[in-house]
Amino acid sequence: MAVETARDLSGLRKAAVLAVMLGPEKAAEAIAQGELEEHDVERLAAEVARLRGVDEVTRRAVAQEFGKLASSGEGVDGIEAAHDLLRHALGSKKADQVIARVRQRRPGRPFASLAQWESAALLEVLRDEPPQIVAVVLGYLPRKKAGQVLSGLPEEARTEAVIRLAKGGEPFAEALRQMEAALVRKAAALGAGHRTDEETEATSTWGPRAVVETLNYADLSVETAVLEALAEKDPELGEQVRESMFIFEDLPRLEPRTLQMVLRQVEASDLALALKGASDEIKKVMFENLSENAAAGLKEDLETLGPVRRRDVYEAQQKVVMKVRELADEGKISIRQEEVEEEDLIA
């Protein structure tokens, strides 16, 4: 994240930096001696709460300007520092009241408002945006919503956005604010509706891990297409992502007991549909890890299915994959197999 320099700071921001460097007790003494009005104290507390990553050069410049030298204050939790400062200056009760108002005014995470939109509305706004903009937004959306949006993007834009999400980083705060404001205006112009639903908390993750987490919630056909595109455009990145993922074709490499646990939690109808068109290897492994009666029932279901839509098959396969990932996330199964070197084996 970008750090601020002394010349960029307003007088209020300099006072906030100094307050943090002084510590709550000395800062409280300074406030008392300055006989500040309550609204001025509240403004100072709000500014302290907004502090992010003030570097040593800036701290020293501020200290010199005020005729003091301090070396602390880096990595501070702004809202907690503000609360601590106010407790010393105003007392606990008054501090709690002021900090409550500060929290209400405190800006939320970037794109927090967009995280509340329906996926369809987000997709409408982002569809024609350049990949670098899409990647930034995806990086801040809840992963489930990011996967849904990614699934609706055109193929080329989707691949480029994924690459930028994997290789990018967090933009400057001001750039984020301008970007979010522009997208909100665009949504208003398009009449894109939004609502608060069950998943609204924004995130902020970058790199291959962010791609993996997003693809976990994308359509299975999209996931496959992205992995293939990455393998072609950026083999190294594609391998990084692929090694961290579990896909339907990986089912045969699960340990038998692990696979049996998964199969017990998948609906028979979903399993039959998922196996429609699957490789002989996958079908063989499935049958081997079911009871005799269950395997016979599955074979019968497959024979009576008839022609099915490819999308329905993908959706059924995705249900199986999501069950595997769900159990892995809960720590109930392991989907990673340690490679054993031949020299480590004992005959």
C-alpha cells in the first residue's frame, strides 16, 4: 500500500501522526493543554483512525516540524489508537461515544458498496471495462461473487483479468476511490440495481491464491477454460494455479477412504449426471469405491439418463468438486498427495 510523505500531509493529518508518535497519555496532555473543543477532538480522532502505513521519513519530518523526535507509530491500528487517545483525553464513557461516531464516518473497505450488488448488476457494469479494472474489482469482491462475475465475462477478457489478478497488487488509495466512484456512477446511468444479500463483506487478496479462490466459485466449464488459457498464455502461472486446485478430473487420485467419504455425501442423481460423458478411468474409480448395491444403482441410473445438456453435466460435476473442497476446508479430508521420492522408500 502506498505510504504518505510529509509534504502531502494536511495540518490535521500531521497532528494525527504526531498524536500517534507521542502515545495516548502525552497526546491527551497536549489536547488538554490546547483546550480543544469536542468537535476538534473528534476530527483529530477520525484522522488518527484513517492513518495507514506512515513511513519513518514522514514520521521524522513531522517530528522535526513540531520540534520533537520520535521513532514509534508504524503499523498502528488507527481506530484503536484513536480510541486509546480519547480514553485518556475524555474518559472512557465520552471516548466510547465519540469513537462510535468516528466509526460511522470511517470509510469502509474499497468497493464495499459493490460487494452488496447482485452479481448480474456487477457483470453489467464490468462487462466492457478493461481487464485491469475488472481485476481490481475482483480482488476486492467476496470470492463467491467474484467467481460468479468471472463466469459471465467474455472469454478473452476473463483470461486477461485472471492474469492481472494473479500478478497485480493493491492500487493507491486515491485511485481506488476514483475507480469505485466511477463505477457507481456508471451503474446509476445503466440503471443497474443492487441489494444487500447474504454475502457482502469485501475482501482484498492478490496473487495466484486469489485466482484459485475465485475459480473455486466459477462455473466448472469456466474454470476449465481459464486453466487451459493460462497454460497456453502463461505456463508458469497456470501451473501454480493448477497445483493449488482440485478439479473433477482429479477424483481418481484421491485416497479410497477419502473418495468414499465424498461419495457418501453426494446425491445419487447428481453423481450419475456428473459421470455422463466422464472418462472410463473416473467411472471405474467411482464404481470401485461404492458398495455393490450403490454401484449397481449408479450404473442403472446412467443407462436410463439418455441425452443430457452439457451444462447440466458441468453443474453436477461442480457439485461433486465443491463437496470435495468443502470437506478439505473443514479439515475432514486431504486432497494433496505428497510425492515420495524413490530414494525415500525402504524395501
